[in-house]
Amino acid sequence: MSDRFPPANPTTDDRSRIRQPLVFGGIPEAEGWALAPITPRDRVHFRADQEIPLDEFRSELPDGVTVSYDQGDGLYRVDGACGTAAVLADWVKAWCAGAGVTTIGLRAETDVRRRAPRDLPPAFLADLCRHYGPVSLKRLQRNMSTIRLHLPDPDDLGQQVYEWVLKAVAQYDETKSVPFGAFLATQLSKWVHDLGRNAHGRTAADTEHKQQKAVASFMAEHQRRPTEKELAAYMGQSVATLRRNSQTVATLNGLRNLQSLDGAPDATEILLPDSSEAPDEIMGEAEQTLLSHALTAACAPDPDARRDQRAGQPNVLGWATWYLTTWGGQTKTQLSQDLNTSVRNMNVYADRVEKALKHRLAELAD
């Protein structure tokens, strides 16, 4: 009988294998979350056509209202008490209009459950970040090829990971009986994917991700790459749809690999012929080359911006919108279908190009 059934009481070895609760800053993890429970609030999300002076913005906020800014995707979040979403939205619109700021995609959301990381005990939060930062980096090893497209500098990657940990702290709901480590791992996978969505357009990046995932799954089952018909059947699509989506992916990859978007100091210099000696047709080509060069420079990463900011990444969707509608002979509607993204999304990225391009052309005119 003793051989068939385990003993009623666990042995010392069995007990030692039971995971002990984590302690951060001298406080058990579960008790730490209880000290700053997640609470509901109303929130207004929006982007702006220029960076808002946060100190001035915060100084004029109504009592009990807070604002945060996500530099990675340029999103502002204004939080207030439940039931104030409509009032907050009107206040934000009025303030921005008075400051000469145009809001983009403003929307109000009710009953958003969040916590402010600063409300946790400082020692608890610091120890938690020290523990989960390296854990997150290890978890992200499988996504490193994707991450390096957007965060090639190890220091920038390390900073981004700690920002993601803090973001998870703000969203973690301890009442749902899911360990924080498991919640963080799930969110990390989502946020890595969002790097591509923010840089290249949400729908197009999703298309690329789905195709890559389907190819990987097929290869795991059959130990070979699928044919076009096999991949279409595997994804539940027609061959025509697959070809259209494959063109989207190919366009994105081509734009990513544009060396001129690197802004390298040793980039090829463009020399223009003297207008008094050059035929008109040559000058026409030179002007087009000059405009094309200015466009590419306007889409290059800002060398003074951090890699996790939108300005620190190549604006490839804006480049595609301007280049293909200006020289490619396509309308925005046609291009949105080719890239599988919305015209509105293209306009957001194209507006960023327009501002930089005006500055570039003004410099050239001088």
C-alpha cells in the first residue's frame, strides 16, 4: 500500500520545493500590491501635432486629475475620477486649442483600472524592478531579432524593459489571482509586437506578424517551408489575398532596409550642376533628386531622440505615403489597400513628414 500511495504528510524535501513568496523591500509581494490597490478612473487618450509642455499642462489641470505621457507612442493620458470622462475631454480640447495644439485621435474611456507606481513603497518598487528587469530581458531573448530593429542600443533596450515593468505595475490587477510574473510575460509579448505597429503602421505590422507565425507553425509541422497555395490554405485565405498581403510585407521589409534612413554621416553627397550650364531636363532630374533626398532626410530618425521615442525611429510609413503618392502615381486610397492600413493612419505619419520636410526645404532654399 505504501508503494502505491504517497505519504499523507509531505517530507522536508517536498516542502523545500514549494515556491516561497517573493519579498521586495522587506515586504511580501502580495502585501505590497495591497498597499496600493488598483482603482477605477476615467481617462482621456490623445496624441498631439506637437509636444505639449507637460509642466505647464499639469499646473493647469483640475484638482485630482493627473497626466502621463508615453514617449514610445506619443500618447497622452489624462486621468480623473469616475464619471468625469466627458468633462475631461472638453477641458483637454479647450486647453489644447488655447495653446495652439491640435489633438489627434482624442477619445474618452470610462472605468479604466490602473495604479500609480509611485504610490507603492519606494523600496518595494525598486526591489521589484531589480528582480523583474533581468527576468524580462531573459524572457525577451526569443524576440531579440524583432527588438533590435527598433532598439539596437543595449542601453536603450535596458531602459525600455524597465519602462515596460513599470507599465505592467500600473496595469496589474492583483484581485484576478494571476501572478505578476505571468501577467508581465504576457504583456511583454504584446509590447514587443507594438514596437513594429507603432513604427510601420498597426495593420501592416499585424499582417507581417501573422504571416511569420503561420510560416513558423507550418515548418514546425512539416519541416519545410510552405508553398504559396499551402500557406494560403493554412491561413484560411485565398491565394490572391495572400499575394496582396505578401506585397505589404515585402514593402515593409524594403522600407526597413533603406540605408539612407540611417542618417549616417558618410552618406553619399548630392552634387547639383550649375544652373547656367545644365540643360533644363538635367536640372529637372536634379530638383527631383534634391526633393527625394530632402524627403528621406525628413523621415530619418532624430539623432537627439531616444530610440524608444517615435522621433528616434525611421518614419517609414510617412516616407511610403509621400514617395508613392508624389512619384509613384498612387492615391492614398490605393496605397492604403496595398499597405493594408487606414488612410487616417497614413495621414498621421505623413503629417510628421510634412513638418520636417518644410524645415528641410527652407534650409535648402537659403
